[in-house]
Amino acid sequence: MSRVLHTLGFSPEKIIDRRNWLGGSDFTRLMSGDDDKVMNLWREKRGESEPDDLSAVLPVQMGSFTEPLNLDWYELTTGNIVTCEGEERFSPDLNFVRITLDGMVDAKRAILQAKHVNAFAKIDDVVSKYQPQVQMEMHCAGVDLAILSVFIGTMKYDVVEVAADTAYQTDLLMAADHFWAAVKSGEPPVAPKVDAPIITEFRTVDMTGNNEWASIAGDWLDNKDAAKAFDAAVKGIKKLVPDDANSTHGHGIDVARSKSGALTIREMKNAA
């Protein structure tokens, strides 16, 4: 039996279709602040150049092929059901803006965006990079929350919730409108300079799969009861030290009093 081959990259028909609209990933490029990226996007939308062939770019394909696992893993670890996979949503304000959902989380009234980044990526940088995409997806889906479900390498998983920022979404729409006008007129665009929202809310981090965390967590669990007993012993020993004693010893320990009156307990190395 011959092996089933997977399709990598967009079909020629899909490439032609994508010229007619701006999608979520296009907003990441449009709002990058990089003139070259914006010019390349402009040329693609005008049909003057083909998009980069990403079929042999491993990180891109890894993200694509791990997306189903990502959605399953989110459901498994949170108990929330993912719906609307692959469905399209349209901007109510700009008819050339449409996004394709990775999924929706109805229990939270949120869009879900699945990402697979390298093992050295910092989650705050991931959130910042994809703010334009998730903010536009929230706008098109009519919800006020986005969930980033992120594989970091192969050993760490993180979930971050991002709230809608209507002021920033307005900036995105204005930038998209100006860019699309440039696409239609043939006038080269200027890369928009808009600051992404700063994430200030605390988040929940899952350290399952982090070996260093696992080792230290195991030590903590193994020794937490002993630590309580140790702290109680320290208090008990210091309570028994006479007020006028500079040094108190016995049964393998010595308690020394400093000039300030502080007591320090040490093990007697040569105790009989």
C-alpha cells in the first residue's frame, strides 16, 4: 500500500482567492512595522508577485499539522469544547476583511487561536506578535475574548486569554482601509505604526512537561512536611535558650548569640 501524501501549502486556486481579501495572518504582516513585509503583502494582493512558498518551511508546516492536536489538547486540559473549526467570519465594517477560525470556545464566548512556536520563544512575545490577528478575529467574530493555545517546542504548553481592545481594533481597520486603497490604486503603501495593546492581566501557566520544574516540585512535595517540623524545631530551640547565654549547646547543635541578640543554630561537626 502506498503512503498517503499530505498537501503542503496553498493550492493555486487558494492563492488566487487570497488576493481578494485580507485575512487574520495578513494583519500580522501588515502591522509588523516592517516596510518590506508590507510591500510584499501589497504586491501579493495586487497579483504582482506570488506569496512565499512555505511548503518546505518546517516551522510553518509543523504549526499546520499540529493544529488538530493543539485543539484536542486544549479540550483535554481545560474541559472546554472547541467548535466552528475552519469557519469563516467577515468584518461588519470592511467587506474585504475575512478570517478563518481555528475554533470557537462557546463556554467563554471566545475565539481560539492555535500556535506552535519554538522551544526558546517567550510567551509574552508570542502574544505581542499575534495581537493584530487575534484582535481582528475577535472583531469579525463579534466576541470580546481570544484564547491563544500555544505549544512551546515539544515540552511546554501555555494558554493565554487576550481581551478585546476596541481602540486598537479601530486602528487596525483604519490601517486595513488605507492599505486596501493602495492595493486598488497601485500607490505603494506605508507600513502602519500602531502600538499593540500591552498585556497587563495575570495569566495561568501550565508547567507540565518542564523537567526542571518537575524535579523541584517533587523536592518540595517530598520535603514540605519536614520543613514544617524544622521550622517548629527552630522556634522551640530558640525559646529554650537562656536570656543570658552567649552559647548554648547539646545533642549535636550549638546556638550562638550575636552582639545584636540574634540567635543562630549550627550543627556541631565533632559532636560526641
